[in-house]
Amino acid sequence: MIRNVLERRGLCLAVVAFFSLLVHAKGLTAPLLDYHFHRQVNTASIARGYHTGARPIHQPRIDWDGGEDRLAATELPVYMWAYGKLWPVAGLGEKWGRLISVAASLLTALLLFGLFEREFGREPALWGASIFSLLPVEVYFGRTVQPEATALLGLVGALFFWSRHLEADRPWSAWLAAAFCAFIAVGLKLPYAHLLIPLAGLTWRKLGRGALSDWRMHAAGLAAMGGVIAWYLHARHGVYVVPTRSSEYTKLLDYSNLLYFVQFQLLSRIPEVVLTYAGLAFLVVGARRVLWEKRDVFWLCWLFGAIAHLLAMSGYSHSHEYTALPLAPAAAGLIGVGVAILREKAGAVPKKNRALAFAGLAFLLVAIPAHSALRISHWYRQGYEYFENAGKAAASVSAAGDLFLTNCPAPSALLYYLDRRGWSGELDPQPVSDAQDFIDAHVEKGARFIASEKRGQFAEPDGALWKRLRARGAPVWDDGKLVIFPLTR
């Protein structure tokens, strides 16, 4: 059957598309309150601002720093801008965030098929591009409301089009597409600057020492990175959302436990969340052919550049699984080669044992999606049930322009569901006197209500802040999960 599929390129693309759409369908219309909800809500909040405020793309705004309309210090807002513009279409609202990510993941898988086919032939391309969508980190983060999927599309697009530009006719359309894709990838996720490593490897493999003097390569790098630098020079004047200054990155990276983080990535995160153990077996076979026997400089640069980027991010990559996403396409290419090699070997086994060989191969292939399903199933669980009626609560007790203070660990989250501007602070861990000072300071700034989950210091009847606020008057909203107190009389 595989031979019949391989004879028709269109059917191969359909198979790749099928797997991509299948695995990303889970939770497609779910609220944003699954794993990494804080980052997803941040993204949706800024996107909604593009929708309601009809702002130009270079003016992303936040609503969790008081009543002022302030610039967001965030990554290149291409994804959020498109999300905001699509917000009213078909009445889908925030659901467009996942749909954009799923579309980006689909295009990434199709581009990978084209790139792998050019590199290894059609069969490894079919296996590699299909398995890419089944790897745990891609299954989940390929459909979250974050710029990751779009950034990965840019990364793969840059490699695909630069490979095309290095062909004999060196088309300028491919140069332009590669430079644009690199700009989008690094602009959306600054650590994706490691993309320059495989791009350099690709150029060196084709031109040898001539790569050093290839002005087209240097011009493409300057165009892409110049645009990224220009954006960050603009965004760094805004309110912190993601790091836009070098000092902010050094705080997040945390090199104090570097050796632990390195062994964690190599022994746990990469085999469990990126490759799966069955995928690791295929990768070893493929890597032996491509990296050891052929010494392919492009694939050496791509694979080890992605690993080096992951290790260099140290503590941040330890806490954020999505940082491993750029490793998935490079790994998938080598996995595809490994599957094709083992399928060929299984076909060469004596007839009496051939069925057993193919059964073993099938077991390893099925083990990849099985591992993914078991490893990340808990990431889809919804939480924060007290957000459920937040919008209804805010609309019933306040005017649209009233400022809220929220007790929430994620700055934008409860404000997003209240659909109100204001501030947020994590008050529960604070001494009650400090929490009260925090509240009083924000009353001076104009906060008219405070909202919290009904727990901790806001638990009835013994919570310290509950007692203080209740002594001044009854809550204006209390559904047993969410409580809202007025801060002014």
C-alpha cells in the first residue's frame, strides 16, 4: 500500500495534511484555560485589543496596567494582529487563535514534506512530515493560542525557500521569501535566531568557501535581522510582556543550575516531549546515515543548532516546554530517514520472518502517537473554573470603564475574562498588611472593584482580606467561586 501512496505526490501531501489536522483537532474550540494558559490569555488579550481598538499592527496594547492605553513590549505582533482582525469573522472570536495556529502547523508540515523530499526522496519525506505532526511538543503547541506555530512556520519556510534560492538559477522570489520568513520567525520568537546556523550550513553545503563571500546570503541576513532589531527597539519602550531588553533575558535564563538543566533536557525533555522513545530509535538510524556516513553539514547544523539553542536557554527552557518546538522538524527529518531505512531492511528479511519484521516496525510507528497521547494528555485539562462567569459578573456590577484590581497569578487572565481594564497582583502569599497596602495604593490609582477566586485570603469566613473587605460591606458578586468587592463607597 505504501508504494501506491508514494507513486502519487498529491496523495502524499494529503496524508501529511490528514495527520496534521487530525492531531490538532483535539481541544480546538476549548477555552484558553489549559496548559500555559497565562501565555495564551496574554496573546488573546492583545489580539482583542486589535479588534476593539482598530489599531495599526505596530501598536499592540495591553489592558492589565491600569486605565492608560500603553504600548505592549512584546514580540513582533503579526500573529496577534491577524488574530484580532479575524476576531469578528463568523462570530468565532477567540477561537481564531487556535485556528490560525492549526493552519500554520498544517503549512509547516506541507513545507517539510517538500524540503525532506528535496533532501532525501519521497518516502523519507512522507514518513518525516507525517511523524512531525505526531511528536508531543508539536501535537500540543501546534494548536495553542501562542505565536509558536506561526514562528515555526517562518523557520521552516526560511529553510525551504533558501534551499530553493541556492539552486542554479538562484531566483530572487525565493530570496525574498526566505528573508521574509526568517524575519517573521525571529521577530515572533527571538531565540529562533539560531535559524541562522542551519541557513549558514545550507549555504556552505552548496557553495563551500564561496559562502563566505556570497553577498546574497549576507544581504538576506541583514534584511531579516535588521527588521527584527527595528521592531525590538520600538517595542522596548512599552510595558513588559516578553523580554525586549538584554537584562530581562539574563534574569529569565538562570545559568546557576546549568549542568542540571543540560542533563534534564538531554535525558528527559528531548526524548519524552520532542522525540518519543520510538522516535529516538528511528532518529539514531537516520542520523547514522545522514550525519555519520554522509557528514551532511546542513543537517549537522540544523539538529545541533536547535539543541544548542535549547541548552543555551537554560532555566527558561526548563520551565517552558514550547522552547523545544524548533527541534521537532529537524528530528522529524532524520526520523523519516530512519523509518525508510528500516522498512527497506524489513523487506529484505527472509520471507518466513518478514511478517515479524514488519510487525516490529509497525509497533514502533504506533508507539510514537501512543507515547504522545499518554505523555501530554494532562496538558489539555481545563482549570480556573472561577473565570467562567467573570464577564457576566463584571457586566452586572460595573460600567465598562470601571477599573478592577484582581487577585490572580497571571496578570492578564482574570481581567481578560472580566473584560475590564485594571491591575493584577498575587495577594494570597503576601502578609495581610502588605496585601492591604497594595489594595490601598491601587484604590488611589482609580481601582473601583477587586475580584478574586474565593480562596486563601478571600475565603469565607476566615480569609484575612475577606474579613477586612466584608467589614466595609457585602460583596457585589459571590457565586461561590468568584467574589467581587467594591473598593469605593
